[in-house]
Amino acid sequence: MSSKNKSNSSSKQQQQPSKSSSSSSQQVKNQQVKTKLNPSTQGTILSSQSNSTNSEFGNYSSLTSCPSTKQSACCILIPSQHNSDNDQIHTLFDHIQHIRQEWDKSFSRWEPHLNLLYPFIHKKNFFQARQCIEDIVQQHELHAFQVDFPAHHVYCREFSKFVLTSPCDTSQLEKFQQIYQLLKEVFPQCSATGSLQEQSSSSKESTNEIFHPHLTLGQLSNSNLANVKYKQLVLRKGNNKEEMNEEWNEFEKLKQSWMGGSFKATEIVLLWRENVEDPFHVAERISLL
């Protein structure tokens, strides 16, 4: 072989890295990726990388395709600690239950709660959902926070018979909004019973979803539609309160009985029930920081 050909052959060999060297380098990179992950979530994250979405938590993209069901809910529960010194109402939980027992037909199925997502995904996906929410809590440093319900602050949404109460503090509502936005990014198929669609000023098509957490205290005997119209008529004409219909008196009675209260939201829970008429029970708990 001529010296010229030998030179060309040698040059080509230098330009091409060996297969063993390339394979070894890739193994090192894979190992580096694995060591950065929580051992309990390596399988979930690595297996879903090919399906990653634009979401920050696209590693859990398989959760976005899980169908929702009314057998489950993602929510914050009002804690039920009791003071056993006497039989007086000592906690917010007791106060809520005292009212709900009379007014709420779902008293036996739901504990006092503020839904984040309902319906939620099936229980068979709860393990992965819990891992995902735990990662969200850690990465975004979601801390436990105070929730305050003002006394006598109750309302009905238009066309609805449900009597609700909500926190009013701006900073508390911002925390709910942050948690909701992060969850909705991973579970876009799940409803938000506390959300309202507000059209963005920049586009007729885009919307900003504003989350309004609420606690259900009970239901009126009929739809609130006629009640709302009647109240507006009464206020316009300056009629006496006694002229309001029986249903409005129902609302006033519940409103006056609601004394409000406070609690500390320390965890997000995933609820499950085997049938839609069964009581919910806690299947998973995710602690806030």
C-alpha cells in the first residue's frame, strides 16, 4: 500500500470514535441521569420521557390521559381534631358538621372539604399521582398555609341551590390558585368545581382559569334562580324583608348560623369510593412543607 493511502486510512480511523468508547460514554450519561432522580420515581420518569409534554411535569404525561371518575377526588380536608373537655363546639370541623347535618344531603358521603379537582382519576393510578404531586410540592416549595372563613359569608351561585362559603384573604386565594394551576397542568382532563373561566383581554379565544375554592354547607329546597330574581326585585322596590319568600328565609337562616373559623391546610388528599353513593375515604395523603 502506498504511503498516501496509508495516511488517508489512518486519518479516517482517527476521526471515527470506537463503538465501545461511544457506548461507554452513553452508559455514563445514563447513570448520571439516574443518580439525579428520586429512586422511587426513576422508573416512572425514565419510561415516560419519550411521551414528555411541554409541561414542566411532562415526565408524568401518562397521567394526562387517565379518564376521570366521580369515584375519586383531589382535595383539602378540614382537620377533625377534637377538644374533649366538654360537649361544646370547639373546632371548625364540628361547626361545619353541625350545619351540614341539617342542610347538606351529602353529609354522609363527604367530609368537610375544599375540592381541588373533582372528578379525579381512578384509584389504580393513585400511586403515580401521589409521586407526581409530591414532586410538585418539593419543586415549588408548597408550604402549609392558613385558611380563614369569615362569619356569615355565604352565597349561592346563580342557577344553583348550593349554599357555599369561601376564604376571602387574597394571599390565601393566591396559594389555592398556585396549587390548582400546578395540578391542572398534570391533570387537564379533571374538572375544577371551584373554577370560573375568564376570557383573556389579549385574545378572544384564550381564557384564564381562575380557581375559587369553596366549602359546601348545604342546599336550599329549590333552585336559587327564582330566589335571586326575587331578592333583586325586593331590593329594587324597597320592600320589607318579611315579604321575601320562604326559600330566601331558608338562606338567611343558614347564613346567620355560619360563624366562620380557621384551619391550617397541611396536606392534599386523594379520596376514593367504590360506588358514587358510598362515603369517600382517604386513599393517599401528600403533605405540604
